Amino acid sequence: MQQMDPHYYEWLRKMQSVQFSLVEIQFYLDIHPDDPRAVNDYNYLSHQLHCLKQEYEQRYGPLMHFGFTTSNMPQVWIDTPWPWEIDYRPLTMREQEV
């Protein structure tokens, strides 16, 4: 497996935490659809996730295929680890093994 720079893992964690928050707020909004604060929080996090994804894709290539994002030449899709190859342990734990 190719070793990615530490920022790669930071971007993944940021996106995952925002996505988790969005799911939780959506569950809340299913029960309380008229809560303006929750709607504002949802919209803010949606925008934040969009920005994080754009920045990630500029640095590391597309997150998804099938036309969700454009791709550069040469194709960089294969340069990042497959989901089952990602080491989610903190960087300090990975560095201890080296």
C-alpha cells in the first residue's frame, strides 16, 4: 500500500466528521423540521462539506467517479488508497512502526 502524506488522513477525518454531523442533524430534523437553528446548522455543515470535498479533490483527485467530478491527466484515481487500505490509526501510531 502506498503511504500517503499526513494531510490526506486529516482531510478524510474532517470530511467524515462533517458527514457524521450532517446525518445526526438530519435525524433531528426528521422529528423537528421547523427548528431554524438545526436547519441553519445543516446548511452550514453542507457548505463546509462541499468546500472540504473540493479542496480534497484538488489535492488528491476525485472522491467518486461516474461524473461527480472532473479528472486531470494523467488519471490520478488509482494514486490514493482503496477504502480498505486506509490506515485510520492516529499518525503517531503509524510513525512508531517506521
